[in-house]
Amino acid sequence: MPVKFQFKNPNMGAWVLLRQVHNLISKCEDQVYSKHGLTTEQHGVLMAIKHIEGPVRITDIARWLDRSVNSVSMIIDRMVKAGLVRRTRDRKDRRTVFVTTTSKAEKAYIPATAAGWELIQEILSSLSDEDKLTLVRLLETMRDKLYDYLGSSGVVEEVRVNEIKNMAQFKDKANEYKSPSNFQS
Amino acid sequence: MPVKFQFKNPNMGAWVLLRQVHNLISKCEDQVYSKHGLTTEQHGVLMAIKHIEGPVRITDIARWLDRSVNSVSMIIDRMVKAGLVRRTRDRKDRRTVFVTTTSKAEKAYIPATAAGWELIQEILSSLSDEDKLTLVRLLETMRDKLYDYLGSSGVVEEVRVNEIKNMAQFKDKANEYKSPSNFQS
């Protein structure tokens, strides 16, 4: 049996556990996506490319993932080397660079996304339906407080609206991948 | 008023919210620690150095933070340049390098840790005491499921025991810093 630590202070307990759970989720996702030849970061970039409408620039991916353009550029560099994406220049404006996926990436993305979705179901199966709804409510309350703390500037509001839009799209896509008939081998 | 998005699927809702809340917490921590001239990563390294007993090697810090030795080495390089830590060689075995903090780091660490603790209290004040205990219980259940998913190997067990030990120590330290009389200016 694992050692159980009782946090005397529930504030500290919640804080530490949120970090632990997030880090453990990341480790599980790394494990799941690596089986399909992708890192979790690479899977995130492919997901962004899939969900952004029209030609995709690095700045679009960065905004979608809520990360810096620099860090996304570095991930894209490695993905080009790994044969997962290509950089192409706009014919009209040669300064603009678009990112497109390769067939190698396409083949990895669909089963990886399905496996990621299975992971989510598996981990959350440890909670009852009622507990899941409670968890969502408590996390929503914390999220709103965090947004307030960060200030209700236009930037934060834009991030929030984008996140909501992105996640709604992701949810729809993930549901599409739920059925094994959608797998491509 | 912010746009409220209702997740039809509570699994997806919980998953997305866990990531959102974690990322927002990171942003808040970045903001808080930067006011004391530290990044969140640097604060984490200083916390590790403070809590590890005896002379501290990079491998000890990496284990404490549950990160790779390479990534910690890079953080330490930047911290040396920023005048926050020093690398010293063991007199007996010149191949062993220890990391020690500078007085500049000491001066930043105590008020930064107190401010971090205030942040925790502030964000969690959005939940009732009962809700906090519920959140802790639900996250503990998820954490245990995640550990099971990752396999009950000795490595995972060791990480778990270390985390628990570290966090217990952190809690004690954080409580010490709660009172303003502990601040050093």
C-alpha cells in the first residue's frame, strides 16, 4: 500500500495535489503519445494545426496553445527534422511562412488522439459521475478566481474566449475519434 | 461577464480544466516570483536547495523537483549567470560539483516564498472549507489512479515517497514564512 499523507492544511494539499496530478497526467500522456511516435508537445501542435481554419502560421499555433512564438518555433524545427511538418512560404508574401503536416504526421495523429482520449476515460473512471461534476464545478471556481487574480484585461479575456472555443472544437474532434472505426492504420 | 462554457462531457471538462487551472496557477506564480527577481523555476531550485540536507548536487535537485538532470543543469547555468547560485567542487573528489546559494538568492527567496504562500491562500479563498476538503479527496483519488496507470514499479513508489516527504517539509517551511515577522528586507 502506498504511504498516505494527510495534509493538515487543505490549501497546501489542494495546491500540491493540483501540481502532482498535472505532472502525472503529463507523464501518462508522454507514455501514450510516444507509442505513436509523437511527444505530447508534438501532438499538441498537430492538434492546433488541425483545428485552426485556413493556412496556419507559427503565430496561430502559439496563440492556440497559449505559448510563446519562440518556444513553438523550436518545437516546429524539431518536427521538421522528424518529418512531421513542412514549412512553406506564401507565394504572394515570401516573408510569411505556413506550417503543414506530412502524411507521416497524419498517420500518427489519429490513433494517438484516440489513445489520448482513452487515457482520459480510464483515469476519470476512478471518480463517480457525481464526483466528476463536483470536480468540474470546483475547478471552474478556481479558474475564475485565477482569471480575476491575473486581471480582467482584454488579453486575459481574449485568451479565455480562445481557450473555450478551442476546447469546444477539441471536444468535438475527440468524440469523433472515440469509435475504433475512425482509426486509420 | 466572462463567457461560460458548459462541458457536456464531464471527463473532457475535468481534463481541460485541470490543465487550464495548472497553467493559470503557473502564470500567477510567474507574476508573483518575478516581483522578487526570480522565475518560478529558479524559486523551485532554491526551495530544493533549502530542503535537501547536506551538500547539494544537481542530481539531488533534479530528484527533488522530479525533473531531468539536463534541464536542471540548464537552469543552474542561468542562475549562476544571474548571481543566484555558485558551483563549487568537492575538495576530496574534484569531479563532484555542489551548488550553493548566494546572499542575493537568500534575500529574494524568503519574501518570494511568503508571497507565493499568500497567492495560494488568495486563490483557494474562492472555495469553502468543505469544498477544499472535497477537492483534496477527488485529486487524491485521481493521483492514486494515475500512479496505478504508470505502474507500481519501485521508481514510481520512490517518487511518491519523495514527493510526500518533500511536500511535508515544504509545508512546514511555508508555515514558518506566513508571519510577516519572518520577512527579511
